[in-house]
Amino acid sequence: MKLHGPIPMVSYPPSVELKSAEAENCHIHPRTYACGLLRRRIKKSSSIILILALFFGLFLFSKTNIFSNEGDDKLKNIQEEIDKTQKLLEETQQKKITLKNEIVYQDNQIKLTTLKIQETEGKIKVLQSEIESLSQKIEKLDISLDYLTQILIRRIVKTYKTSSINSTIVLFSSKNFAQFLARYKYLRIAQENDRKIMLVLETTRTNFDDQKTLKEEKQREEEELKQKLETQKTTLARQKKQKEKLLEITQNDELRFQQMLATAQAELEAIQSIIAGRGEETKVGSVKEGERIASVIYGSSPCSTGTHLHFEVSAAGANQDPAKYLKPISVSWDNAPDGTFSFSGSWIWPMDEPIKITQGYGMTYYATRLKWYGGGPHTGIDMDADNKGVKSVKPGTLFRGSIGCGGGTLRYVKVDNDDSDIDTYYLHVNYY
């Protein structure tokens, strides 16, 4: 290892490195006053090394804890706000579905997501502080490792040199047993000093490895939180758009909101009746794939609050998800807060591109939250396009139909596919 920069704040006394002449002299004359001082210096130096190394480690750890404690206090306050907002959401969800309650619900949803974003950002900030602190610790530990390694190498060389000489001296040059014990005691002190330096070195090395591993874990956690943050921001944008859309279609009017609920329920009942064969239908004849069969009605119509084609697929009288049959194309989305979904079939689309999806199949926001379909799913896909012409997605037999809905007459066309038991329905259309 190379020494990176200056020696850290932990300064090791020069007395740790014994001078060769002093050491050899003390092997020969272990009872001299100078040798006594040298032995005490060895003990004191080893103790200082251990104490300062421990203090250095505690200082670094305490620095990290200061950052963590400050961040934890902020995160605790945010979590308390999240819990309160979550409780308000649950309370609002139990209330009667009105436009006022729904706006309150959506406001709390937006607040909850905003708080979660703040929580995630707080966690990222704490992690970044910890990672920065760990980087500083790793750098200082690296310097300490270099320094301790250099000391140990020099000590080992000197110890082995003196021990190889003094093994003979201890055995043959001692005048009496007391002198032999004194020399032996000195050698033990020198060996103990080396052992302490090795322990400090090993502890520092272990700490260095642990901090590197911890830093890598923190960095991975930071990346995961950043991805989570992006998802939360996307959710927040969708929720805000959802509220704007609701205010737009209801014109912030409670009466209109309730009329829309009633309209959606009436549409569901009409669709169920159509698929059950209770609509008034007239056979038109054979149509080819891609042949024009109708056009979408502009504006509101019976059981429709605005311009759109409701495309329905039924197999043996059971609703199917049209997305499984339509081929993948690029579409735009106006179905907040449900988000995007994929198409995996081979059928052509009933309208020309570019196409905008206004509601998907299944438990959409309107089905789940507003209960527009009596708690059941939205049974088709709603779409719109610049060209209002409607095409048959498969060859088959064309029927024109109508059924009473919401005080008016809902018009639709049906194509009985030639090659399967699948029927396709096209609602809210003119017959041209």
C-alpha cells in the first residue's frame, strides 16, 4: 500500500520504533535505568496507539450518528403526517360518493403521495450524508493502514534481528538466574508491543473492509430509493391530472357528477342486455376486415357523456379484454389515473391512428373508486380519434342495433366474426 496524503490526526509516538542500539544494549544490560525507561516507553506507546485508534473510530462513528439522528427526526415527523393523511383517506372512502367527498379524497391522495416523496427524499439525503461520512472514514482508515503497516514491518525486522542475536546471549552470557529473568522479561515486553501493534493493524483492516461493504450497501439502497422516487413523482403527476380531469368532466358541479354516475350504471345495464341478445338488431350482411361500418357520435349521446367509441369483445356471451386481441400500436393516453397498458393481439383497430385511450378494460379508477359500474369492471375499451369512422376489426356478419338507455336510445353495431364464436360491439355510433 502507498501512503495517500499526510498522516491522519492519530499521531503515533516515535518511541514505538525502538532504536537498534538501545534495544541491543538493553538485551545485554537489562537492569540499567535507561532500559527501564525504554520498557516503560514501549508500554506507554502501545497503550497510546490502542487508545487513540479507539478514539479515532468512535469519533468517526459519532459523526455519522449526528447526521442520522437529524434525518431520523425529520423522517419521524413526515411519517406521523403520512399516518394522519392515510387515516383521513380511509375515513373519506367510507363516506357517500359525492363530488365534494371525491375532491377531498383526491386532495388527500395528492397530499399522501407528496409526503411519501418528501420521505423518500429525506431518506436519500440521510444516505448521502452517511455515504459521504463513510468515504471520509475509509480514506482515513486507508491512511492508518498504510502507516501501521510501515511501523509493523520496521518493528518485525528489528525484533527478529535482535532476537536472533540475543537468543545466544540470553543462554550463554547471563551471569546468574536473576539476570536471565530480567533479559527474558525485556524480550517479552518487546514481543507484547509487536503483538499490540498487530492487533491494532488487524482491527483497522477489519474496520476498513466493513466500512467499504457498508458503503456499497448504502449506495445500492440509494439507487433503489431514487427509482422509487421517480415512480412516486409519476404517480403524483397522474393523481393531479386525475383531479383536473374529474373537475373538467363534472364542471365542478355536484348534480352533473351524480348524473354521470347514473349514466355509467345505465350504460352497464344496457351493455349486459345487448350481449344477452335483448337489443333490437337488424342484419345488414357480410363485411370485410377493415370495412367501414359506422361513425362515432360527436358530443354527448344516450349513456355517453362525451365523444368516444366503446369497443366491446364477447366470447360465448362472456366479456373479454379487447387489449388481448388488438395489435400493438402507439397510442396516447387520457385515462388518468389508471396509466398505460399493453396490446398483444393481431386484430386491426376499429379506428384510424392516431388513437387516444380514455378508459381501459377492468377495474379502472371509475369502476373502483367511483363505483360507476355497480362495483364491477368496465367491460370494454373507450377510445377516440381524429377520424370518427369505425371499421370492422374482423370479417363477419354486420348487425345494427339499439336499446333504451338513460331516457334515450343507445345505438350500436355488432359483427359476428366468421372464424370464431367471438362477437365485437361498437357503441355510441351512427349507422354510416
